[in-house]
Amino acid sequence: MITKKGLQRIGILLLAVLTAMLAGAVIILLSGANPLTAYYSMLVKPMTSLGNIGGVFIHFIPLLLIGIGVSFTFHAKLNNLGGQGQMLMGALGMTLIGIPPIGEALGAFSLPVGFLVAMIFGAFWAAIAGFMKTRFGASEIVVTLMLNYIAVQAINYILFYHLRTDGEIRSPRIVKMLPKLFEGTRITWGVVIALVLVVVYAIVMAKTKFGFNLRTVGGSIKAAKYSGINTKLYYFLSMAISGAFCGIAGAAQISGNTRRLTESTAGDYGFSGIVVAMLGSLHPVGLVIASFLMALLTSGSSMMQTDTGIPESFTQVLQALIVLFILMGMAISDGKVKRRKGGKEK
Amino acid sequence: MNASFLTALFASGMRQGVPLIYGSVGDCVSEKAGVVGICIEGEIIFGAFFSYLFALRSGNLWLGVLMGAIAGMISSLLVAAWSIYFKQDQSIIGIMFNIFAAGFTNFLNRKIFGVSIASEKIETFKPIKIPGLSEIPVIGEVFFNQDILTYLSIVLAVITLLVMKKTKLGLQMLAVGENPKAAQASGVQVQRYRLIAYMFCGFTAGLAGASLTLSTVGSFTEVISAGRGFICLAIVILARWNPVVACIAGFGFGSIQALQLRLQIMGSVVPHQFFIALPYLITLVVLIVAGHNIRAPKELGVPFDKESR
């Protein structure tokens, strides 16, 4: 059942999205375009044809998976900014298993094996940050970000020297792709995988001791400070699990969409995933809705650029504004912004 | 590796280090006041864009520098509002602000300059030889034949250190980062000092951006800062929150960057990707090595609430 507090939270989220869109409308107006046309291209047009909807789901899968991953770290009050690097590592894992000769030898098994390897690769990349956080007290924000830059160069090196295909810096195609969920669209079984993993996330967080302890470590359950939980272990695990999900996102991207690894396989999903986690309030249903909305924005932004000349990077502006307004709304509803008598804000 | 190679390397290292010096001097101050400079990355991007825009349109480099610094400072007010007034988590605000900064400058860049990838180059600041000092072998070339923004960065670091250590303003700033409640009790306006810290940091980050476009690169490219804001955070830890030591560390990182660029061009058995990743790898090493046994400002990153007990 939705509690009063939950309803209030939903209200804040909706208001934040609306306020951000209003602020966005001002920016669109100032740059000389019509906000209504722009928002139509951005939010409605991606849903007008089956082909376009398929495009939305292409973004939906990695966004949701990274959103779940980032949520695990948020529960422990950590920040994982390394979604891009971890997704790239996952994509590498899937590619290595999926391309010939291994891909041919494994046949259809290359998909589950590829996903597993991607998970391990992603988890490993994030675990470096988890290790540095717990062992040396290094800021996980700086470390995960540095690891992104390093991952891009590592992938570039592997593509350049080892997997180069037809003289271009990209890998060969993988042998087996995820089957389509609906024939004739771009919607693959990746959607089902992502949705199943949301359920897994929900169960882990709500029903298991691990989930309970993780929330305790993050401080969202009070009075458990002295319960003897190994905080460092949970910091490390939340980081590694987060990376595992980002790795899966990389595998899903290769096997459901691009079919081969390039340097830009991970796109901006790493950062958008943080927005998904914030907008979804770490709630399983919230994450699904938020990643659909972000997928819509990402997919619609290129249509908007074609239709109105508003650059695609407007999406990032809108995403950041949404989260900032959520934070503002939470501050006001938590009573962190005090009012003086007579209603004058201080 | 002969002397002339090393001289050229370190001279270039000094130039590459300047944005890092500006950014880390600002971060030293803001962290001392209890504010983590996650947002520096975004402020550098703002500074870089607006300094380029104004310098290009007006033909005046100094106007560019000024507008870059002001852009960094104004953008820091956005972060400060969310952090000080709404008392939200500094990390999340910083992350979102960086996304905002990257998106918004890309947006303006495309809108104002169109989609062409090659942007117009501007004449960058020219090196100024310091009479006498520039005659010293090696050192003269490395430190005393640089452009004005380089000299200013060192002057800024020294002044900042003096203000932090010797003046009432500086000491009160430290109190705000160490024990805001006691500071508040003794009549120091914690929020106001944190606001000043944010604005100063934004100002210097803006200068860092300006030095990128107006003395190193000569044009604006999207996401020009390339993680420099975060390298600044590592430099500040390495320098133990001392702006002058941060200068030396900035020079060190700049030299790594310069070495990296040279090794790429020279060609070697080691793949060039390794060299591009080198500054980021070194940053990780710094965090491991320098992160030990340090005492960061006590209330670093904790929002201050007057009412809370």
C-alpha cells in the first residue's frame, strides 16, 4: 500500500519533472524555438510508430539496468559514477564470448555465458573502486570517474590492437543475438531480462538480510549503528553488485542492439542511470517508470534536434534540472528550508 | 633524453599544470570550509566556454579571462543554493551540476557556433620572459618564460595561503570546516563563509577554464575539462590542503600530461592508449599513496543545519 509519505514523494517527483520541463521551455523559447513543438518531438513522437517505440526500448534496457546498479550503491550512501566504464567492461565480456571462435563453438550458449562474463567484468571494474574506498579511504566518486577514462582507453587499446575489423576500430560481430520479443520490432528479450532483474532487486532489498543490512549501512534504518555489521564489506559488495548490473547493461547493449563493440558503446548511460535512480527514488516500480521516461527523452532528443534545431544535449540539461528540483522538493518537504514568521523566506 | 628535451617537457608541463593549479587552489579553500569541490569539473567547463566566447567575440583576451571567472563564480551560486540553502548531499548536487554544465555548454556551443567540429582558433596568451630570471639555464625556461596566467596562478596560490594562515578571515574559514557548530556559537556566520568558499572556488575554477581555452588550447571543444576537476581533488589531498604545495603537485601532474603527449607523438613499444590513461592512473595511485593517515577537514561534505543539535 502506498503510504502518505510515499504519496508525498510521488507528488514531489511529478512536480520536479514539471518544473524542470517549464525551465526547459524557457531555454527553448530563448533559443528561438517553440517549446510545444520541441516537447512534442521529444516526448510524443517517439511513441507514434512501432519503429520509434522500438528505439525507446533500445535505451530503456541499459538505463534500467544501470539505474538498478546505481541504486545498490545509493542504498549504502555511496555514489557510483563509473557506469560508463563498467558497462564498457561488460560489453567487452559479451563481445569476447560472442565473436568467433568462442561464439561459434558455444552457439546459443554464448548468450548466457556472455552475460555471466559481462557481469563478472563489470563487477571487477567496480570492485576496484570498492577496494580503494574500503582499503584506502579513496573517494569512490573520483575513483569511479577515473576508471571511466581508463576503461575507454583500455577498450580502445583492445579494439585497436586485437579486435580491429575491416580496418576500423570496432570488434567483429557477435554470432548470436538476443531474440526479438515481438517480430518486426527492435524490442528484444533484453526488456524481459531487465524487468526480471528489477524483481530480483526488489526481493533482495525488501526480503533478504543482505538488503536489510545494506540499508542499515546507508543509514536509512536508524538505531542499527551498533549492530555489528561489517560496514566495509557492505560498501565493497554494493559497489561490486552495482558494477555487475552495469556489466549486464553492456552485454544487453551488444547482444540486443549494436552487435559489436565500439568505444562509444556505453554512451551517456552511466550518468543517465544516476538520474534514473534518483527519479525512481530507488523504488523498483519507480525505476521502471523513470528509465522509461529517460529512454523517451534520450530517444526523442534526436527527433527534436531534427525538427526544431534544439541540440540533443538539451536532454542532459533537462535530466540535471529534474534531479535538482527533486532535491529542492525534498528539502522543502523535510522542513530543511525554514520560514520566518510572516512568511518571508530566509 | 637530453637536456633540451627535458627543458621543453617541463616547460610544457608547467603550462599544462596551470588549469590544475587554479582548480586546486580554489578547492583547497572550499574544502577547508567544509565544501567538497565535486562541482569544479562543471565550473571549469563553464569558465572555458564563456572565456572562449567573449575572447573570440570581443578580440580581448582579458575580457575573456574575466568573463570565464565570473561564469565559474555565477555557476557556483547554483551549487551553493542547493548545498547551503536546501542542505542536500554535496556529492549528488555536484554530479548533477557537472551533467548540467556539460549539457548546457554543449547546447550553447551548438546553438551559437553551429555543429561544425573545427571551432575557430584564437590567439592565445604569449609567453613573457622575466628579465634576469629567464636567463637561468633550464629553470628559467621552465618557470620564467611562461604566459601571464601561469604567473598569476602562482601568485594566487601564495596569496591564498597567506590569507588562510594569517588572517582572521582565513582562520574563521578553517573553523567553519572543522567545527561549524562551535564557529556558529562564537558568532561566525557558517553559511555565509561557505557561500564565500563556493564563490571563490567557482571563480578560480572559472580561471582554470579560461586558462585551458585562452592559454593552452585556443578554442573550445565539448567536455574540454576531461576530468581535470577531479584530478584537482586528488591534488588537494596530495598537497594536504596547502595551496602552494598544490602548485607543485599541479606542475607534477602537468608534466605527466606533457610527457604523455610527447610519448604519443614519439611512438614507442607501449601502446599510446596507455599514455592517454596515464594521468588518470596516476590520480588513482595518488589517492592510494597520499590518502593514508591524513586528516581531512572534519566536517567536510556535511551540510550545516543551524537548528540541528
